[in-house]
Amino acid sequence: MEKIILITGATSGFGKAIAEKFAAGGWNCIITGRREDRLSALAKELESAHAIKTLPLVFDVQKRDEVFAAITQIPGEWQSIDVLVNNAGLALGRDSFENASLDDWDTMVDTNLKGIMYVTKAVLPFMIARKKGHVINIGSTAGKEVYKDGNGYCATKFAVGALSKSMRIDLLQHAIKVTTINPGAAETEFSIVRFKGDEGKAKQVYDGFVPLYADDVAGVTYYCATLPPNVCINDLTVTCTAQADSIYFHK
């Protein structure tokens, strides 16, 4: 089988765009997500457009048993995973610490941090057996500078950066690359989810400037994954031209 990539959160946003980018490059795709109808539709779309193979896996990265049940049962011909993209993640709420929802915090920690731990832990035996592989974790500029009312989300994305650094050290002995990609403001379903379906409030986030789009982040991910075997980008932050960091914008 040709090169294989596993992408979490592939039903929308960055994950979907990353699947489309790699499929266009001839990669076979293991796509995962919670929404079976969207996964099935994406699998058919990728196979039809690019003549590649897909393996859709329906599970929630927050649920350890689901993660390990799905990944440990991957058919043998799919186990030679070259690249894992830990993309599944979300922000919920934009409230001052004292007003923030504990449920929102739990969901972000379980998805943004524990989800990466679970999926990577399940995939690693396949990479270690081959003495090669590449883990790409999608972080955020929110993991570089904290901003007002970003408390729980920023904390999880700072944790992704720390986790990636420790993974890179621990996995050196297995010749496995670890990259963190930290996107800035990107217009996807992200803000709609953050503001719990309030599309008007979500749209205001991107008023007055041209943000990143999912395809931009997909292109950066593809670049990182297709460098020579002796080259690893450890940490990469990407913003639109109108954004300096997680706080400063020109509108």
C-alpha cells in the first residue's frame, strides 16, 4: 500500500481539508470522527476524486475505550501509518474565569489534550515496529500567548505544546518525528462551535480582515509531512497577514 495518513476530526474544518490535500497527493487516508454520515460521504468523495483508498473509523477521541477498540482493530494492510495528524479539537465558550463553564473545561481537556494522548498511544506501536513515523499535533496561537477570556482553551493548547515537546524527546529512540502546527485565526466551524451555534457572533470574529482558511493549514501540514526523512519541523506557528499573534490584529 502507498503512504498512509490517519487524521482525527476529519469531518469538517482543518481535518477535512487535510484529508483532501493528502488524498490529492496520492496518500491513502484513515479518517476518523464522530459523525458517521459525514465520514462516509468524505470517504466516497476522496476515493472518487483521487482514486485512493480510505478507511473511515467512527469514534470519539474523548472516549479511551472507543479509541483503542477502533485503532487496535485496524486491518493489517492499514497498520503502516506514516503520518498521524491529531486534529480533533475545539474551543467552547469565551467567558471570564469565574463565569466559565466547568462542563466546557472538561470537554476541552478531554478532547484537546487527552484525545491526543489516547490516539497517539494507540497508533505508536505501529510506528515503533517500523522505526519510523510522524506525529503532527494541531495546536494554536492560543498555546503561545494567553488572551482574555481564553482560560480553558489556552490552557489546553499550551499543554499540547508541552506534550509535543516531551513526545519528541521520548520518541527520538524510535526515529519518530513530532511536529506542532499552531494556526491563528482561521474561518472554519471553529467559532460557531465556540459560540454554541451563534453564527452572528462567530462571523464577527473575522470581520475586517482576511483570515486563514482550512486549505491554508492543510497546505502547511502537507509541507511538514513531505520533507526529507532527516528533516523535522518541531514547532510552526502560522497566521494570516493581518495577525501578529493571538492578541494583535490589524483590521
